[in-house]
Amino acid sequence: MTSEQVAGSFRDPSGFVFKQEGVIYRQVNRCYKDDYDFLMSSGLYEHLVSAGLLIPHEEVTGVSSHSPDGAYKVLKPELVPFISYPYEWCFSQLKDAALTTLAVQKAALDFGMTLKDCSAYNIQFHKGMPVFIDTLSFARYVEGAPWTPYKQFCQHFYGVLAMMSYADIRLRRLTRSFIDGVPLDLVSSVLPYRTRFVFPVLLHIHLHARSQIRYADIPLERTDFSRKVSINGLRGLLDSLEGGVRRLRWKPAGTEWADYYSDDSYTAAGRDDKQELIGQYLRATAPKTVWDMGANTGFHSRAASALGANTVAFDVDPAAVEMNYLQVVKAKETHILPLLLDLTNPSPSIGWAHDERLSLIDRGPADLAMGLALVHHLAISNNVPLGLVAALFGRICEWLIIEFVPKSDHKVQKLLATREDVFPNYTQEGFEKEFSALFSIERSDRIKDSDRVLYLMKRK
């Protein structure tokens, strides 16, 4: 059987992730044997899994990677249906991921271990909650040793959260440019001066950044980093970070998109009719995976997740995604994942050789995609021709539920009020012509009390 190493799994000499016959495995290299055995025998693994903090795995035999000589064990982890990245998370997702990482580290100390790294990419959202996925990130704790990933935690988590909380929520986008974490001197420079009077921010960002600059060109043996750190001192550092993270807040304001449903184009009967039609389409297609493109706060996404489909609810607005995620947490929903995505500039392939973090399209296709009240924003607000909109959906799904909003609709009229109407092909006939080139129209229904039309399509 042919094995293929996952492109983003190459930095850790302890092992790597590979795929065989469509199944994901993790190889444990012989150099990591002692730490892995201690993880499994100490009780830490069972504790973390039972607490929902670590992805469970089973040890398998009869499976070998393309690099079997250095193998000690092969693990089959529980599958995470959709891999997401920190630059796609809302504020509370990143905050919960940070707290999960600290909880894992604190538990590790209780069992005589510590984390070797604190990359945000070690966290995924699974069954509605953040979970640590890198089983090979644990090492035996050495008395007096400093916490090696302190800088990494601040660059991946605390600094980004501080920028989002105190400066501008849009600064999360820096995580896409700085794949190894946003440099602390940059974080310090963009934070308002008043944050120097917030002790955790002063300590973990401003003074930390100054220390990094001070010691940047000094050989390691001449620095003060060799000083012993007691386990109580380490626990104090972790408590300080946890308190600092919990203190950070961002309240989603009433944005245009977060308030969308209070000012939409539907009567109560029309809204109910649309939801009923979507339910009929979903039951007819029975998808296992659904991507809702332009999900807002996830009202229609939940029609899919309620049927058991693993549903990713994408939206461009951080307030809408924040509200959606908070609802997931409150209701303990397990089949919906809210994520930030600008469909006109979706997540690209980045990292080493453009392969380390996958593009949105590379993480598909989904069984079914939904584009509800979306096409007019792409075609008119962003001047994307209908043929290109159809082509994008043709790459990401087999089945498609999509809504056409005509020019007579007040939402489209609002868009056209501030621009010249240079969209002669934006008609129902033009829409059906462009989408019919790639999809067969299985069904179409006019929504009650509306000129809007809902379609069920299947890719040819």
C-alpha cells in the first residue's frame, strides 16, 4: 500500500503524520520511544483524553509508512472532520484554544511531563470544542528547566488575542502572514500605550519583547536563560498567562452582517418556507459534509448539522462568526464549526513550498455546499462574473443549494444605489445559463412572498 506523508508534518523529529488508503496515521519515531512510553504509562494520556483535551488514538499494527526504518509505533488518531487554521478562528475560538493549551500544560506537569511546543496549529476544533492533536509534543519534565515554548505561546496566542482585544479585531489576519507566530516587538508596537498599565500585557508582551531584543545577538551561554526555574515558578507563569488570557475580551458589535436577519427580505412565511425547502433538499441529498458559504450566524447551517452532517459555517464577518461560535459552545453543538473566510480572498496554500497549510479548496470537496443570499454580493459588490462563481462552487462540492436574488429585491437595490448598474447578465436566465454549464438543476422553488429562487443542483 502507498503511503504519503502529510505535507505540514515535517518539523518534529519525533514523528510525522501520513496518509494510507485515505486513512490518517501518525508515526512515532524510535527517538521518541521513552517520552511516548512515559506519556502512555504515566496516566497523562488517559487523563487528557477523558477530559476532552487530547485527541484519542489507537496503536495499530500491519501499517507502515514510506519511512518504516525509524518507526517505533504507528497510531491511528480519531478523525477530525475538517482541519482549520488559527487565521480562520474568531476571537473566542483563539481564546479557548489558548486556554486548552495551558490546561494541557498544567495537566502534563502533574504527571511529570511538559509540552515541547505550543503552536496554535496543535489545536483543532472537534465536536464543537478545541482539542490538542499533537501526541508527540510531550516530553519528560526536567526539574529547574525553563518553559521552552513560552515565547511561542505568546506569539501564537496571547499577543494575537491582546491585539484583537485592545487594538483591532482585524489584526488576527497577521497570523496568516506570520505562520510561526506574530513577533512580540510588532505586537508591542501596535498595542495602545494604556496596555503598559495592564500587568499581564506588560509582563508577557512589552517586557518580553524588550527582553528578546536585548538578548537577540548575545550567545546563549552568556544570557541569563540558564537560571533554574522551580516547578512552582513555572506554575506561577502558567497561572499568570491563564489569568491574562481570561481577562481579554472582545464583544461582537452590531455589524451589518451580525444583524442581517433583523433586516432581511423575507416575511415570516417566506423565512419559514425557505427553511423548509432547505430541509427538503438536505434530506434528499443526505450529505455527510456541508460547507455553508456566507453562513452569517449559522441559522441555515443548523438545518444541516441537525441532520448529523459535519457542517462548516463560513462567514467574512468576525462578529457573526463570534456569535455563531458562542451559540455552539452554549448549546454544546457537535456538528457545526464556525470559521472566518472571505470568499473573494479565501485561505491560500502557505508555508514551506506552499504545502504546509492547505488552501480551502485543497481541504475539500464537501458533499454539499450552500450559497444562500450570497451570489448578489459576489457578483455585484465584488464584480465577480456569474461564470466564475459557478466555477468556484464546481470545485468545492458535488451538491449545491444556492439562492438567486434578483435585481428587484431591496437588498440588491441597496447595493446598486451607490454604483452604476454594469451587470446586464445578472438575471435569473443568465444565472441558470452559467451554472448549468457545470451543474444540472435538479429542482428550483420560488420562496414565498419573494422574488428569490432556491435551487438544488448536482455537479455534472
